[in-house]
Amino acid sequence: MTTEANLSLAYAAILKVSHQVEEAATAASDEVGKRISEIAARLSGWGSESLDNLIDAVETASTNQDKGRSLEELCSRLFETFPGMSVTQRILTETEEIDIYIVNGSEDSRFKREGAIILAECKNWSGKCGKNEFVVFRSKVENRSRRATLGFLISWNGFAETITKEMLRGSREETLIIPLTGHDIREAVRNMNFPQVLAKTWDDAVSL
């Protein structure tokens, strides 16, 4: 409802209220998803394996569910080592599934400028991740009530060449999607330098 008599002003007033309601609904949905994720993680033995063991699990898992779960846990725990980042594993909403949801409180100059929310998506496939997965994930980042500008697309077995072309195509946009490979993750675990690995991949992505 609005008391504005002018049609243009009335539309603007109602649109403002609509955005406020949508933002509150999205926040509530994400919060419910986070609570469900925390309970599921505790029940599944989350955090009981070392990072080295999780790498072994990622590479030897025999089912799609185990492949996905082991990579999600490995990456979630690595993001937790980044100062200022608060991590929640999988979130389920009515329309989306988000593998890793991160609240960004980093003081690093690269990430401090990014939105309050960072998303990460994990693909533990036998093949490489391509353009279609990149585009779908970017839409998830953009669908966070303008509170997210950064996402990490993690593909254990690397990316097709179409990914680079898609990154170049969207280089003028605010949203930045950074690809991470299994090689990047193994390096971060081996050298215990995940923040440095993220900083390098950020630099590489913005310098395309």
C-alpha cells in the first residue's frame, strides 16, 4: 500500500518495499539453511579427519555423494583458516543449493572490498568443469540481494578453456568468480598457505 497519487512515485515506493521484503526473506531462508547444515555436519562426523586424509578421500571416494562431501569439507575447513572468514557448509533454499557459504570479515585489502557474503561451489568430477557450471554458479552469487560480489568455483580436475573466455566476457561486471583447481588445494594443504593461494588466484582473476 502507498499514499502516493503519482503513478511513477507510487511504483518507486512499492518497489523499495518489495526489495526490503525480498532481502529479509532471503536472509531468513539462508539462516534456516545454515542451522540445518550445522546439525547435519555434527551428525556426519564433520571435522574428525585431517586435511591430508580428506585429500585422500577426495581422490579415492567411490560414490558421487562421498566425492562431493569430502571436497566440500576439505574446502570449508581451508576457508576457516582464512582470518576473518566465517564458514557454513551446504545451504538449501527453495530454489538453490549452496555448497559453502562464507561471511566475509577479512581485513585483507583484496577481500575487504568484496561483498559481505562469499560463496564457493565444489565439483569433484572425473572431467573438467566448463562454461555452463560457471554461468550457473555466477547467478547464485548474484542472487544474494546484492550482498555478494565474489565466488570461488572449485573443480578438482581443472577447467575447460571456455572458463577463461567466460571470465573475460564478464570482466566489466562487479561479480568476480575465481576458479580453484585440485592442484591449488593440494598446494594449500601441503604448504599450509591457503590465504596466500586465495590471494594469488584473486590477483590472477582480476588481471585477465
